[in-house]
Amino acid sequence: MAVKELWVYLLAHNLIRMVMAQSALLADCLPRQLSFKHSLQLCLALRQYGTGKQGDEVLKLLQLIARKRVGNRPSRIEPRAVKRRPKPYPKLMQARGAARAEVRKNGHPKKVK
């Protein structure tokens, strides 16, 4: 079933790309210049809120997809790093069993700001 699910995702991705290519053809631009996320959101909105007039809706969808362009971003570099968010609690600096015993005896420590 996992393989079938993967194929469905690939099929959906290719269908969105096909709609983007049709939209780019109407707008006289390259499909790479159109936003995939915007196209996906518009297709889902059409599926959910469509009125039933297929010809008009499809043409309007293609025009809306062509409006959202992405810029050329050569040599864009994003670091692959995870930022640790500060927590309002102190770090555990002793054995977990000893810390549990201390919490039972004295209660939880106050939050550190």
C-alpha cells in the first residue's frame, strides 16, 4: 500500500505540473517561473469550491496560476542546521533518579527566564 500511495503522490505532482505548463503556455512564460505551491492551492480550492461550469473555471484557473511568478534565484544557499529554541526550564545537571527524588521532596524548580 505504501508503494501505491507513493505513486498517487507522484501522479498528483505531475498533474499539477501539467496544469502549470498549460498556464505557462497561455501566459507566454516558462513553467519554472510559476509557483508550484500557489498552483496546488488554487487547484485544491477549485476542487472544493467549484461551481460546476468546467470550461470557464479551468480558463480562470489557468489565468490565476499564471499571475503568481517566482523570481530567478541563482546560487541560493540555505544552511542545513537546526536552531535550538531556548526553553524556560533549567537543564538537567544530575542523574534523573536523583532529580526525581528532589522534585518529590522540594517540588518543581521555578522557571528560568
